[in-house]
Amino acid sequence: AAIDPDLFYARGVNLGILGAAGLVVARDARASDSLFEQANGYFDALGYAAGRSIVDSLRIRALMDIGRLDLALPLARQSAQHASDKGLPDSLWRIKAMTGEILLAEGRVDEAEGEFRAAERVVESVSGALSSDRAKRRFGIGKDDITRRLVEMDAAKQDMASLFKDLEKGRARAFVDLLGGRSLAMGRSPALSDAIRQDDARLRAVRLRNATPGRASPSSLREERELLNRRGLLIDRLRRQDPELADLMTVSSLDLGEVQRR
């Protein structure tokens, strides 16, 4: 029989949620193994790489909720590698942020900060490139939580320069996401800004395809990565020509020392 992508996607997600709920209720880390396997089976049948990240994220969150950090951490590491290998930035930043939360709960603050900063870098790579905050909270982790955690760590170390930079990045990211998809400063640096807008249009189509169960492929995931990389290079060139316009299209921050000097 032909595969119905919508049915398989819904079944995979629902089995993942059911597995996570069963795990928390039973407080037994192995209680929902078969449900998680079935959920992954539906996503694998679709060839939907992001599906496994969804299931892993639900499972990691449930393991955290029952205090099994010893199992949550290796799964988070494994899942982050999968998201990185498959070119899934929207999954990767969430998993990295959850890894930071696990390490923080274990008192491994320096390692936790490394994971939160890695999550922040991934967020910056997709902010302004058709990533929005419309569904910014998932599995209890949001983009703002990354900024909050980093600011708390900066304050604990009395590192005001880093605190200022992290707050600035959070503000800039929210601003860029807010402006996503709007036509801005038409006529300024037309060649570069038009090239960025054209790539954004292609990114919109590619990311929609890659987010659609049954339509993602290794070549389309590679195309998304290549477009994101090229967009970054174009933004760097635009920043040299028109830094104000570049600030509308990507995340940037000022240095505290520079602000103080001014």
C-alpha cells in the first residue's frame, strides 16, 4: 500500500508523545522502548530525518523529568550528532540547549556553558534566514532560555563584557526574527541585498520541502546547508558595504568596550 505522509507523520509524533508520557508516568526508563521504536519506524519509512530528532527530544525531556540524567546525556549527545550529520539546525539548537540543561543540573557549569554557546551559534546561523519564533518553545526549551542561561552564568562570573554581548545578541536575534520576510531598505546595496533575498526565496522553498515528511532527501538537505553558507558569505560582504543593512538581515552585537569609548 502507498504511504500516506500525513498519516505516518502524525502516527510517529503521537507515538513519541505517548512514549514520553508513559515513561514519565511509569518512572521507568525502559517502559516505552517499543513505542519509541515504532515512532522512529514511521519516520524512517518516510525518509524524514528530522522525525528521529523529534522522538529523541521527547525522550530526552522525559528522562530529564524523571531524574535519569545518566541516560538523558548520552542520548542527547547521540541525537545532536544525528542532527548535525543530517543538517537539521532547528533540531540541533534545541538538543544542544537540553544538553546544557542536563549538564547544569549535574553541576558541570563550564561544560553546560559550552553547550549553550553552541546552541546560540546554531540559532544565529538560522536567524534571519527564514527561521521564526512562531514555534520557538518546544520540549520546554526556547531561544530566550539560551540567552537567559548565558546571562546567568556571565553574572555569576561577574563578566560584564560577556553579559552585555549575550544580551545584545538576544535582542538582535529577536529583532531579526521579527523582521524576517519583510522588504527592508530597498535600493541600498542592491546587488548584494537582491542576491540575499533571492537566496532567501530559495531557502524558503528548500526548508519547506525538507520540513515536509516524505519530501526531504540528502541532496535537498545538502542544498539547504549550501544556501545557508552562501548567505553567510554574502552577509559578510554586505556588512563591509552597509553594516546597518546587514544588521537587519542577520544577528550581530556591539562590543561593550566600543560602546563605552563612544
